[in-house]
Amino acid sequence: MIGRTLIYSCLMLAFSLLASLPASAKPLIADISSHEITIHTAFKGTELMLFGARNDPGDIVVVVRGPEREATVRRKEKVWGIWVNRTQEIYDPIPAFYAMASSRPYEEIRKSIYFDALGVGYDAALEPLGPKESGYEDTLSDPEQRRRFSLALLRFMRGEFLYNQEPSPIEFIGETLFKTTIPFPDKTPRGIYTVEIYLFTQGELVSTHTTSINVYKSGFDAFVYAGAMEYPAIYGVVAVLLALLFGWAASTLFHKI
């Protein structure tokens, strides 16, 4: 714990020295405590610290996005006493993870066209959840149903802590240095994440900094995942054989008892 605190203190000291450079210095400099997250059997989630220095006044907004994936929401209905999937909605790829942080309450920050263009804010990021435009083969005929399904998807993502409810606060150390923490749950999807740090003044984009985080599996989890992805047929056969083997072993054990 002391070592970790010392590392962060040294990093913040380095940024304070950078912040004291002449006016030719960049308006915004930032980094994150680690650019890798390793998922293993005992992984229970983690937090990464984002820190930096602001050399110009303005609002800081941080956006962390996970890899984009197509989303399908299904609703089950009871038919002849059996629950089956009857209706579904398919959405264009949305971030599998989305977290924000801001230097002051996000609703108080003046917005501009840059926010929508950059996908900053939940409305812009989750635009694929809105009504389908004409030209799609699966154009929705019932907007109210799509709205209900969209809300259900958002509740699920927030319930899994893959989307934060509100932007996390960014803390300042003096007028220049800042820091915040980004939580990643135990169900964090693997892939490349982008970390975007923006500096806005009256809604106008002043500076931006982008970095990335690689989330990957390791150990036995990685071996199983790679086998399932690269050799699905073999994986399926092995899974069935193992199920039969354990079933036979359990049956034999309880028979002897």
C-alpha cells in the first residue's frame, strides 16, 4: 500500500513539474495508472487511477469506452406452460463498457456540437438504442416496444456495473492537478478500451488526450476461452464428454454410499 501511494505521489509530482512549464506547454496532459487489466479466476474487479494537469481553465470530461458489440434483448412469454423467447430487439453495436467522469456536475457543463460528434454523454453514446431509421431490414413497427427494450438493456448494463449511473467526480489538487478513479467490475469484457480526456471551455473543445487499456484473460480462463473461440466444435464435444464423465462419477459415488 505504501509503495503504491509512493508511486502515485511521484507521478503527481512529475505532472506538477510539467504544469509549471511556460505557456507553450500543452493545455492538458494526463495518463492512467495502468494500461493493462488481467482477468483471471480470482479477479473481483479493480480500479484504475487517472491523473493529469490542466494548464488552461475549463471543464474536464473523461470517457472510458469498452469494445463495441451488437446487443440483442429478448422477452420471454409463457406458451402452453413453457417459457419461450417470443419477441426481440437487435441494436447496432454499442459500447460493452461506458464510464464517465467530470470536473463538475455534468448537467452544469455547457454543451456544444462537439459532445455529440465525439460521442460524449450517454445520449450520444447510446444513440443506437433509439428508433430505427427507414432502410433497415428490421425496422421497428412499435416504437413503444423498442423504448421498453432499450430501458431494460440500460438497466441490465447498469446492474452489471458496466455503465455508471452518473459521471464520477474529478478531484483537483490545487488549480492544476486532477485525479479520478475508474472502477471496472468483475464482469469486465475483454478487449481494447479507449480512455478519452477532454478539456472544454464554454462548450468549446480546447484540448484532448487519448490512451488505451488492454483487458485480457490469463491462465486457465484464457486457455478455455481461446479453445471455445478457435475450436468451438471440439470445445462442445469435450464439454459434453466432461459432463457425462462427472455424471457417471457422481452416480457411481452415490450408488456406493
